[in-house]
Amino acid sequence: AEENLPSLLPGMTQWLEAGHRLVVLGVKVPVTAAPFSQTLTSPVGPVKIDTRRRYGGAATQPWGLQDPYGAVVWQYAYGAGELVLAATPHLAANAYQDQAGNFALLTQLVAKPGGRVWVDEYLHGYRDEAVITAAVGGATWLHYLARTPVLILASQALVVTLLALLAWNRRLGRRTSLPSVVVDNSQAYIQALAGVLRRAGSHDFVTQTLSQATRQQLQKSLGLGEAHLPLEVLQTAWEQHSGGAAKDLAAILTPPAIQGDAQLRAWLQQLQSLQLGSQETPHGHE
């Protein structure tokens, strides 16, 4: 790196020899078997790095940041100046804002006593005003119109005019009123509750609640009142009025433990058939 400096950075050798210090991050050195992420010790505290690149050559001073695989930060002397190189380009990135040692080390590298810190803002996209003016030819409307063909300008004016007409006269035809949406709060609540019960897998709660409600409704339709009656009494009345089998009624009103959505859907179909049959059953009995 030291012998290649004149070709890599023309004119910097004399600048360094005059007593300046140049810090270059992200130098491409060979990849080693070192762990990618690790925390190294340094005179200013722990420093976190994320790179396997290490420098194994000779340097004036390794700045105390190295491991058995090589140096992460090292230095060359140029007359009264210094060239400091680092294998990691992210020594003080935002991701390391909780690593005080990283910023302390970078501060030690760039803050030379009695000197000023120069930052290359051109790396961040900065351009001189004269360079920008020469590239774009100014930023006034006159320069823009001078560089714009008449056809493109007329097309832009036509598009702006059409957009203005549409904005000022949005009603192209007869006014039509949008139908108001009627929200059925009860249905929405039932659907939401059903979704919660399904995700929770509460099959027992569903079967118990619906079977009790159906049993009470069937009891009323048979004229047996609202007081809770034994299942045998309800089965006898059901056989007399509908001709159905008592065991079928018991299987619906006292179902076994349901496993899965398929068994639940089959039981709900049986329950719906029972409810439809109870609606057709005349109230009272002889």
C-alpha cells in the first residue's frame, strides 16, 4: 500500500510529508479465516468490527487494533505525516452508535493535536455551483424553455389544460347518488364472534351453547313451556309429534366431543334440520 500510494493518490505524498495525516477506511486487503463479527480490544476501549479482511504486512504501528489474523487498522509514516488505513469501511457507522470504543478510536485517528479535520464531501455527492451550472445550463425558466422543443412544450400545456378542465368540471353527465350502505351490526358481531371461536378451536363451547338454545326452542314449539325438562320427556314428546327416533334427537342435543371443522359442519347441518322441523311442529299436544 505504501509503495502504491503515488499511483492511487497522485499528489498526496508531498501533502503527507508536509506533516498531514490521511485516514482511509475500507482498504481491500485479503480475506482471512477470522470471524466476521467480533469485538477487539484497543487502548480506547472495545471496538466492534464486521469484516474478515486483515492486513498481514509490515507497518509502522498497528494502532492497537489487531488479532492473531492480522491488523484491522495500521499506519505508515511519510516524512512528518502519516497514512492510516483500516480494513473495515464501517468503523463508526450508525449501526455502531452504541459502541463508544468505535467512535473513540476514529476520533483518535483523525484528531491530530493542533490540526484541522478535512472531510471529502465530494464522496457524498457535493458539487460546486459552477460545475452544476455548466452541466445543466442554469436553473431558470428561460434556460428550460430554450432547451425544450416546441412540440413537447405544447403537449405539456395540453395535458395541463385537460387536467384543469377535469378538475373544474368533475361531473361529466347526470348526477347519481351513491346508495348508502346499511350495516347490520348484529350480523357483523356474529361473524366476528364466529371467527374468534374458530381460530380458538372452541368447538365444545359452540356445540354446548347452540344445543341448549335449540333444546329450549324445541321445548317451546312442543308446548312444554320454558322450564328445564329432562331429555327423556323431550324425546317422548318429539316422537309423538314428529315421528322421529328418540336416539336421533339425543345425538343432536347431546353430541359427543367434536374434533375438527368437518364434524362441526356435519353437526350444524343436523341441528339446522332439527330447527326447521321444530318450526313446522304445531304448538301444544293432545
